[in-house]
Amino acid sequence: MTSSSGAVLLDADGTLVDSTYLHVSAWSQAFAQVGHPVDAWRVHRCIGMGSDKLLAELLGDRADDVGGPAKDAHSEIYAGMSDRIRRFAGVHELLRALRERGLTVVLSTSAPPDELAHIRRALDADDLFDAVTADEDVESAKPDPDLVGTALKKAGVPADRAVFVGDAVWDVEACRRAGVPCLGVRTGGIDSAELRDAGAVEVYRDVSDLLARLDDSAIGRLAG
């Protein structure tokens, strides 16, 4: 696939779908189940990392012993919450606006198959994406840059012809390492100052706010 105009790479959890705090709850319950409770605020700070990195950060030297059971418990608990995952307002409208501007649109996630299925069901927008990444496409998850690099390959554009939209500092870090500008949204619970300090070139309240200011954004300049 190639794009003459450029590409927009869109994170899913916390950016397009309201799932960040469901993940916080599921991980918190999972850690308690394996006998290693972790404060919810610490869990929230790690949402957006790949699960292996999250487990290493939160469990430390216990990760080798209880990380696997905790990950399995998280998957089971999160699946039970899947009916509560919803897309944010303005997502469909933003995706259509990107396509109308001739931009390639990539859903950029390293979610495992079961979680990706929940995301795609909530988004109900398969026809509005040109490509989708998944965990099997990524050797090392965020904040490593592999996901961004994979999304660039699927979009068929170099780093200077793409913009990423994400909600976590881990998105911004992965983009910085991949050489792709990152626009931040606050819907994952991270404030503007922290996103900007991490390197986000612009920050918006949510995707509806980004849509309202699209032509003046880095995406608008890319399309222009």
C-alpha cells in the first residue's frame, strides 16, 4: 500500500475507545488474585505499555513467578467487561474526515486477538481503516518503536509523511523513537503538560476536539 498524501496512525485504547480505566480495574483485580496487590494509580501510569513491560514495572522481581497468571487473569476479567467498552464521540466523523482528505488511516494497536476483537466491535468502523496492526505484527511493544514502524509499513509511507494520535506518554515515546510526530488526546487520563513534556507536538481534549481543529493541526498540514 502507498499513500501519496500521508497517513494517520491511530492508537485504540484510551484514544478511540473508552477502555483505559477498564484495563486499570482488570489489572488491579488480577494482581490481587495472584496475591500481589498493586495500587490503582500505579497501574494507570503503566496503561499503554506492552503487557510484558507493564508486568515488569509493577511486579519487579515477582514478574517471572506471577506475571503469567496475572496476565491470564487480566484477560479473563477484561473480557467480562467487554460490553462496557465504547467508542468516543466523534470517532466515525474523524475517520471519515481523514479519508476525505486522502489520508491513509491505520488502526495502530498491539492488542492481543481477543482484545482487538472487542475494540473493533466497539468501533464498528472496519470500512474506515485502510490497515490494522495487531500483537503478532509487533516484536516489542510500546514504548519501543516497533508498533509505529509496523504501522508505517502497512501505510506505505515514511516517518515524515505520518502523524500518530495517542493518549499515553508511551505512545509519545514510541513515536519519538520512530521519528513520527505524535498528537496527544487527554481521554486516557494523562494531562496536557505531561503529554507535551514527553514530546507530543499538539494536545487535544479528545478526538472531537481534534476534528473541530483538524485543518489547523499537524494532520491538516500533512493533508495540505
